[in-house]
Amino acid sequence: MRDAIVNFPAVELPDLTLLPLPRLQAMQTAGQEAQRCTEVLERGGLNLVGEMLRGQGTFYEFNHYPENDVLDSRCGSQYYYHAHRGETGEHGHFHTFFRTPYLASMMGEDRAMSCDMANATSKTVHLIAISMDRDGHMLGLFSTNQWVTAEHYVPAEHVVPHLGNFAIQHANPSWPTNRWISAVMCLFSAEIASLLVHRDQCFELWREANPGKSVFEHRELEVPGEITISVSEQIARVDAALASVE
């Protein structure tokens, strides 16, 4: 029997004016940092995407760049760049993760047990994908289904409180790219939270329409939600929200 077709809700941008002032200020600082990283590279004729592909040989779709990913074991954070969605107009995207043991330690024993973290076969929990154009500019964000990255799925309610802990605090393979990724995860933390909550809503709607089947293996549900937004647009949104609450 074919899977039932489900009409999923659209993703809505969160109202930033509802965020507390310290959170907005941290996002504003992160936006300034992201801009600095881009400007430093552009002054040398470089960009964020080029940094990930530099010295990597022939560029192949689906391959990870760098080959063994970028991992900060102290911060429990990880990412890689790859491409396979050329039909969307992007060049490629960054996949971001928490390492499973690190997230489990942040969640606490009871919540980690409820998410079966001790028996996780994957050492990563996917956070969000950051879509990029070939000039190294951000196009937007999207969530993914579990099968896409073979992650250990953890519900949004357990991941969202820890998004602010994502960081890559070393210089390999690119200091400005690592800093940019870390800044973007803070700058868009509210949007990432919305996408993760929306992802789980889509999963639940699909389960209700397809009882007894695994949504995590549903190949037609690859990207539950996506938003198109740039760093400059987000900075303007944060500045406007700050102006309204200060």
C-alpha cells in the first residue's frame, strides 16, 4: 500500500520581538561576527565555500568536505559541507550536528534515557542545514529527516534548549569559516528552533496518516521544512526587534 499523502504546514519565521533582550543582543553580536568573517575572506578574494573545497581535489556531489568532517570534541559540535541539491539553485550546504554523547550530557540522565541516547548507533544528532550559493553567501536553512544524515533522532524539545552551545573553537580547516558557522548558529537560533519544532510536527502528521510505518525511512520526506533568508536580512530583523524592545 502506498503511503498516504500529507499536506504539511508551512514554516513561519518566529517573532523576534518576543525574545528576551539578552538573547537579541547575543544574536546581534553574532551577526556582526558573521559579517566580519565574510569580509575578511572577501578582502583576500576568498569565500566560505571556497575555504571548504580548498586543497580537496576534484569536487564530487555527496562527498563530505573536509573528508572527515570538522569536529570540536571539546564543544561536542560537528559540521561538513557537501552538495546534491543543484535543482534548488544552491551550490551546496553545511550540515551541523551535536555529538551524541555531548548532547546526552547536556540533557541530563533522565532525558537522555527517554531518547535512548545510551543505545545510539549514530554518534551525531543533526541540527540544521545551511544552504549556500557558489559565491559563499547564505541562501537559507532547512531541516532534514533522520535517514538523510543517518543521525540519532532526538525530538526538538530536547535539542532546542542547547542550541546556544554549538561552537567550533579551533582553526582547522578554516578559522573564519569555523567562526562564521558558530556565529550563524547563534544568529539564527530562533529560526533553527522553529524549523526543528516544525519538523517534529510534520513527523507526527505523517505518522497519524500512516499508522504502523516509520516516518524516518520515508524517502519522499527528505526536507520537512525550509526558509529562505540571508545573513544581512536576519541582521536587519534582529536590529528591528532590538529597536522595538529597548
